[in-house]
Amino acid sequence: MTIKTEGIHSGEFLLSEANGTRSREEVTITAGAGKLAAGTLIAKITAANAAVATAAAGNVGNGTMGSITVDSLAVTGEYTLVITAASADGGTFTLTDPLGSEVGMGTVGVAFTGGGLAFTLADGATGFAVDDAFTIDVVAALGEWVAYDDDGTDDGRRAASGILYAPVDATLNDIRTVAVVRDAEVIERLLTGLDDAGRADLLALGIVIRP
């Protein structure tokens, strides 16, 4: 016989909340956060967006990547830039995001914008060859939300900032959803990720945890 376990329903953890929608806010769970159940403690990322480019070890060309601007359209993870056509002066490339989707084509030496990134790939003394490549490691979750983790990276996730209202799957994409972030009573046994530090964080928001 197959035994199935029913998960926590949307809002099932709530005992009471403030009038209207005062207790709730719309939030974005960042791509890569995975599958989160209703009642999961979540945290808002406060670390600045950033990106670091690394040239592939076997590159023929010795051009360099300039500073990279990251905006809210970017996805956290590893982007890949590959030279698709070479020339004595410049060449062209494609940029692929962490989900494997091509986000744009660009030209060496010309400012590029696409996939939430903006940069210029400069030519060097030795021109790039076809299949020369760069990886671009991107952190792009500023203002987005992840599961609370008091032992995690010090980028905001160590402070519980709310409770996820409904289950989501943010394995591949950012997900817009709702969280309870203030002035509510919740049921302890229906919460995921609760610890003493998280309990204190929620109490400071006016979220009272009942047995």
C-alpha cells in the first residue's frame, strides 16, 4: 500500500492576522531556492548584486572583461560567454544564462546588454578564436527572498523576515508569491525552518508563535 503525506496548505499555519492585507506582502523567491512549503521561514537578501568573469584556461585570445553591471533581470548562477566568430579586430559572441537559454549575441569591443548583465568584452593583443570562452558567476538576488538559514551565507538569509504563505517551486525561475511579514499569530508545528534565532526575528516583526 502506498502511503501519501499531505503537505501544509496555503495559509494553514495562520491563527490570526491584521485587518485587510496589512500582514502580507508580495515577494519574489529567487531562482535556485528550490521547492519551499507553505509555512517556511524566509529571509530577504540584502547583499549587493555582483558578477565575476573568468576566462577559460584554453583561450587563444587574451582580451579581458570590463566591469559588469547586474540588474533585476539577471539570474543567480553561472553565465557562459562563447566566441562564435573571430576576426583580426574583434569578433562576435553569444551569452547563455544559468538555465541554458541564449540571452543575446554581442561584438567584442562593443558594449553589450542582455540577460540582466551589461559589460564590454575588450579585445587583447592576441585576438579571440572561435570557442574561446568566459564564465560569469552572478549573484543577482538583491531584494529577493530565500529560505531562512541562521547558519547560511551572511547576505541577509540569517534573519527571518517572514513566512511563506503558499508552497512554491523556485528551482529554475524566480517566483512571485505572498508572505506573512508582520502582525500575525501562527502555529508552531506547521512552520518549517524555525529555530530560536528565527523565533526572535519573527517576534520583532509582531509575529507571535503559538503551540
